[in-house]
Amino acid sequence: TEKLAKPEKDPETGEEITEKTYQDPKDYKLLIGNLDETGRYYYVMEAGTKMVYTMDKDNVDKMLTVDPFSVLNQFVNIPNINNVDQIDITVDGKPYQFTIDHKTVKDENGKDTVENTVYYNGKQANLKGFKDFYQILVAAQFDAEIKEEVNTDVAPHLTVRYQLNDPNKTVIGASYLPYDDSFYLIDTNGEIKFFADKRR
């Protein structure tokens, strides 16, 4: 971790940072041989050494058969509130709109902080209530991978779109399409690959 000569803006959070942490990746290579005579253990050896060990077959099998879904960032959309100017939500065809006015102010220590004012369908909203709602909104997750043919020719129950305050006014979001009593299909920019648990 190094101190910066002058403070910078964190591109992810928009907050001012005075130090940066740099990662120095290291590699560890494990050579996996045959199973032993019991069929319960693999012979293994660290590359560059001559010592041979045994490792439980179940542990090795987990390394050899990685499920991509298990290493996926499972949040559907999780933008920082300070990077969002507008949220458009449609529930069964009915539209709702939140706009967020961001103002940079000095706190009691003279540091720049962002103060947000939220408007719901044009009227000022309670900020704490909105923040609680926003936490629920961005906590939406993919729950399972779709591995079979599904009917995607259905109207979404819920659509959420976030307009970011970057120079391109990027819009990200997702639609939740009815599937069955337990799951929605999630459409992210025209791609439907995952289910979302209805209860969540």
C-alpha cells in the first residue's frame, strides 16, 4: 500500500482516496498424478520439488471440475448510489421514476462529501427510506444458471434501469420475466442465462 502524492477519485465509488494498494500475484503449481491403489487419493507434488504427497480425491475433483457459476459475481446490478442519476422501474407496465441530485459539500473536517437529494415521480422523497429501498434493489442476485430451453416470449413483471452519471450516460439494468412459481428469468441487455429466486 502506497500513499498518493495527491488525492485521487476512486472510479468505482467516486470517493476521494489518499492511498492505493497494489497486488503482486504469485503462482503455485501443483502437479497431480494418478490415483493410488485405494482410489481415494491422488499423488501430488509441488512443481520444482521432489516430495510426493497424497491428496483426497474429492478435493482434487473440485479443482478439476470448476463450475463457472460458483465463481461468477452473482449480483445482477450493483452500482454505487453516487454514480446513479436516475432509476426507472416498471412493474407490470406501471412506471416509477427516481432521480438523484448529487451535490458536493464540505464536511466538518473540510473534506468533500457527496450529498444526495432524491425525487420520486418528481416529488422529493425521504432519503433514509430511499437508501433502505436501494439496498434491497441492488442486492438482487442470480440464483441459478439456465441449462434448458425456456420460453422468453413473455412480458417482464419487473424492469429496473439505472442511468449512470458518467460522460456517456450509460444505462444498465435487467428485466425479470415470469417462469414458474419459484423463479424469474433475468434478462440483462438481451441475454437470458440465469434464474432469480422470486422470494428474494
